Amino acid sequence: MRQYIILFLCTHNSARSVLGEALASTHSSGKFVGYSADSTPGTSVNPFARELAIEMGYDESKLRSKSWDEYGLPDAPKMDFIITVCDNAAGEQCPFWPGKPATAH
């Protein structure tokens, strides 16, 4: 079964994008792997987003605010989709994503 890899982008990577990561990764079909990031990550994940992600069954050790630079490295997962979940992230100049993933806002 092919899995689709999705990167969710949102300002500070602390709530909406983290929930996207958790929703995709815990989808019952097993067809999705979610990641999340931003150009200027925050210092922590929003406590409500953390609680919801854990309730969904997402691995708590993966809950952290991340820079999108991590996903531009040679050993990073190759994204199938890049989804911005806030207007600030949608307006930013995104880096080059290897593999030419589809993008949406």
C-alpha cells in the first residue's frame, strides 16, 4: 500500500499544523504520514493541540515545533503534498521541495 507524505505548514508550528500532522498520521486507512513545520517555529506545542493529538493516539514524543529547514535536508522524507493551514504561511516564500509535491492552502 502506498503511503502519501504530507507536510502541514502554519505560523510557529504550534497548533493547526501539528493537528494536521497528527490527523494524517493517525488516519485509520494507514495511507498518510503527516509532518508539520514553519519557517519560524515556536518554542512549544500549544497545550490544547498537544492534548488532542495524544487523544487521537499520536506519539507524544513527536510533538514539537519544527523548522521547515528539516524537510529540505537530503535525508528528509520526500513530500507528496505541502498544505498551508494559515494565511501567514501561505504568503511566505517557501523553500524548494524535492520531488515537486502538490501544494494547497
